[in-house]
Amino acid sequence: MKKLPIGLQTFSHLIEQNCVYVDKTAIIHQLITQGSYYFFSRPRRFGKSLLVSTLAAIFSGKKELFAGLAISNMSYEWKKHPVVMISLSDIPCTNPERFEVGLKNYLQKIAKKYDIVLSLELSPGEMLRQLVIELYAQGPVVLLIDEYDYPILQHIDDSVIAVQMRDVLRDFYIVVKGLDPYLRFVFLTGISQFSKTSIFSGLNNLNDISLSDRYNALVGYTRLELVNYFQEYFISAAEKFGRSFDQLLEEVKVWYDGYRFTREEDFDPIYNPFSVLLFLDKKAFSNYWFATGIPTFLIKLLKTRHYPMQKFEGIEATEGELGQFEVDDINLKTLLFQAGYLTIKSYDHEIRNYVLDYANKETIDGLSEYIIKSMVGVESPNVNKMALELLKAFVQFDCDKIFALLTHFFADIPYTIQIGEEKYYQTIFYLILKMMGADIIVEYPTNTGRIDAVLQTKDTYYIIEFKINSTAIKAIEQIESKKYYQPYENNGKKIVLVGIAFDTTARNVSEIEYKNY
């Protein structure tokens, strides 16, 4: 059985160490034979670096590494090209000055491999120009840039430095267009999609394939690929879990599938490759991808926007919003989409609008848990235990337990954390239940107003209204006067009206009232 390629980002190492390689070379063949200038964005740890390494191996003429893969049986001249492969995450970027020096040294090391001497007196762009022109003597040059946006994203919480990094990169990338006579192929990849005017000014010949139908599965795994390449691992895991092969596949789908990078619905959704590999290795479900790190700036931004996580289910976005990320004007849904926490669920061709939602259980659970911890300062194991117990209490309609769990939870919140708004309590309530997979929606619009929350169990609809420094009875009265229950009548389920009152002086739930409708 071939080894799992966990942590491997170099194609040659993966092949030489007899690891599983999910064959993407048929798609790559189309990429390299039908175009020359590409831009491609995907979330972190989705296989972008391995893709860049695979391109480098192909253009270096290393045909022997591709024996048995799709491209070996396709029409392609295995011509050896000089390859300039740059990974900006390998360059120190604590400040713009250090990054510029590091980029120069990086280019000089590449040049030395080809016995070319570059002057450090030149700017990074001028050094790249000299390197490519001199390499052209050996043939048309291939330029591959991985993590093109890394220096900016490392300072995204400091707009001054981020803009300075952007300007250094813009001066570097602008050189590429003038090198067209010397270049065979150009490929840039990263997480974010900055607008062309902000970072690729002048480099207007890049083909952005980030939302292209044909390249939806260029990285990541499809369900068919899981079955074809990892069958033995799934059989082993299924035995441990006491599941059938198909049952386990369905569970993995819930946890790690659901990514979509195309407008069209008839393309297979994409599984997170990093999480799938770790699941198969450890034979345990967990938030593997999420645990590798969430940008601290995202949490800061969510905090300044009062943690509006409940608004991101089924949120609409224009094509411009998805494809343009600006350092000095950050759109929260754009950031969540490009970082991989939200994904495309549908597309309206008539109005050219996307609908975004959380990709899978891992993104919902991980983000909910992390934000709750940020909001309340309570350790994750306690949050998980309380969330599970709360969901069980609703399923069993155990009113006393619901009250006891909520009051105990809010009592654990440190006094230093401000909890003076109704929205704060509503958001915590939503996230706690959401991370357990509950069917809950908040701020549901009706013709008479907005319902604070609707929780659906197997046989009951809970229509919930929150009140701050008021009474739970008034919350029930509002549900009745505005007839919030009407959309759920005649659905064959019991309807329970729930009023939850919070006291900002006590910093806790003060009352909960229930009424069967």
C-alpha cells in the first residue's frame, strides 16, 4: 500500500517515496498546452505548492517521474526549459525593507544555479528581468510564483505595512509583462485575489482560472478520486469505525467535502485534501485543516463587526466581491470565501450573483468553536460539552436543563468580557448549537418582522425570541403578536414558543418561558 503524502509539497519527493499521487496531470496538460499566463487562488493547504512543484518537474523535462500518469500517454514534447520557481513564503517579510533584501538574495541563489551573476544593486524587478533574459539563452523561461500574496497577508492587520508590501510586490510583478518575448509559461498562485489594479497593474494578460469550470478540481480531491486512490485506507478506517465503505464515505463527505470553485452545479464538489489525508492516517474525525491556524486578523475583524457569523449562511455576493480583495478596504465575506471558510453553493446566471455558505462540518464547527472562545473566554472542551448537552435538552424538551445549562455557561464568562447587547447573546446561542450540527436559523424574516431564532428538531419547531433587561413573558407576547409561528404551521411538527431574557447587571440569563402553540 502506497504511503499517504502528508506534508509533502515536492512532486519528485512524493513519487520517489512511493506515496499516493492523485493524478491531476490530465488537467495540467490542458493548462500548459492551451495557455501561457495564469493566476490561480485556493485556500491554504489545498495543494497549490504541490501543483507548482509538478509544473516545475514537467517543464524541467523530468518525464521519468510521470511514468504511468495520464500525461505520459498524451501528446506533449518533454522539452527542458529553464525554470524560475519562487515561493514567497520562504522569504523573511517582517518589514518591507527586509523582504526586499530577502527577495534579492532569493533571486541571486536561483541565478547561481544557472551560473548567472546578478547585481544586488538592482531592484528585485530588475534582477528578475536580467535573470529571465539571460536564461533565455537556454530556451524560453518558465516563471512559477507560489504564495504570491504571502508578504501582504502576514501584515493584513496593519494596513500601513500591508500597503507597503503590496507596493513592493506590484513593482516586482509589473516587470513580468515586459518579459513576454522570453517566457514560455507564467503561473502565480496564492490565497487571495487582489484586484488587478492594486497588485498586477500593467500585468493585464493573466488568465484568472480560480473560478473556471475546467479547473475546479485542479487541486483538492473529488469523491471519485477518494475511491480510486485511497480505497485501502478507507476500508481499514471503515473496519475501525464499524461502518460499511459507503457509510464512511458519507461521513467523510459531511466533514470535509462541499468546496465548490465554479458557477455550475453539475461539477463535483471538492474535498479538503489536508483533512482527508490526516483522517485516513489517524482514523479519527477532527478539524485538522482548521487547527493549522486561523488568521488572527480575521478574528479581530469579526470582533469589530460584532461577530455577525449568523449572517453568512446563504449570503449573496457579486463576482466582483469574490474576486477583489483590497488591503485598505476588506470585505468580510470576500475574506471568508478566499480563506476557505465559505464556499459557493449556487449561482444565479440572470443576475450574476453567487450564494455562499459554510463548506462542511469542519468549517462550521471550527469557526464556531474558535469564535465562541474568543467571545467568552471559555476553554473549548467545556464549550463542546455544554453545546452537546444543550442540543440534547432541546431534543428532549427538558426546560429545566436548558435553563441550568445556559446560566452555568454564562456564569463562566470572565467579568472583563463585555456582554451588554442582545446581539451578543444571540450570536453565542446560535454558534453553540450550530457547532453541534443543529438545524438553527437566526433573524429569520417574516412579513411582520424578524424571528430571533428558529431551532428545528426531529418533531418540534422552537420559535425563540431574546429580550435584554426585560421579561421572558414579553418575548413570548412578541412572538404571538407578530405571529412568528405562522410559517411553521401545518408542517406536522409541534411548535413551542420560547422567550429568553438576559440581565446585563447579572450578566446572565434571568428567565426562560415556554408556551406550546
